Amino acid sequence: MMILFILLGIIIFISVKNIREPYNTNGIILLGILSAFVGILATYLGVNVAFNSVPNINNISPHILSAGLKTALITSFTGCIIMLFSTAVWYIFIKRHNLLVV
């Protein structure tokens, strides 16, 4: 999760620098895609750890396992929200600075 918050901070920093003049506008969308990838990767790692504990299911209650899976999905959801935010900000700056080439 910390990596996702760092990526969000970088996206906001680049966005603030883009207010007056174009500054690395395509980096906004690339960092958004990277945050979605990091979120999916973190979800995979969390689910993998949860399913590795399944053979020892007599020591773990199913409620704890399902709560762990729910927690693992938070990173994927957060990464997708950051990607949607970065896409919207990127589109606004592309239109504002007339950088869209058709």
C-alpha cells in the first residue's frame, strides 16, 4: 500500500507542475498504469499467502481466511482508483495544453 501512496504523491506532484505549463504529462498516465499493476501484483501476493495456509486449515478458521482475502483485494481496488484518477488528470492536461495530436 505504501508504494501506491508514493505513486499517488508523484502523480499529484506532476499534476501541480502541469498547471501552468506542460511538464511530463505522459508520465501521469504511465504512473497510473504502474499503480494498477502494483495493486494487482500485491493482491496476487496476498492471495497466494492466504492459499498457502489452506493445508493447515484446522489451525485457521474460515472467517480469518476470508477476512485476509478481503484485505488482499484492497490493494487492487486502490490501484484501479489511482489509475482512473491519473487518466482523468492526464486527459484534462492534454486538453488544456493542446497536446492531443489527431
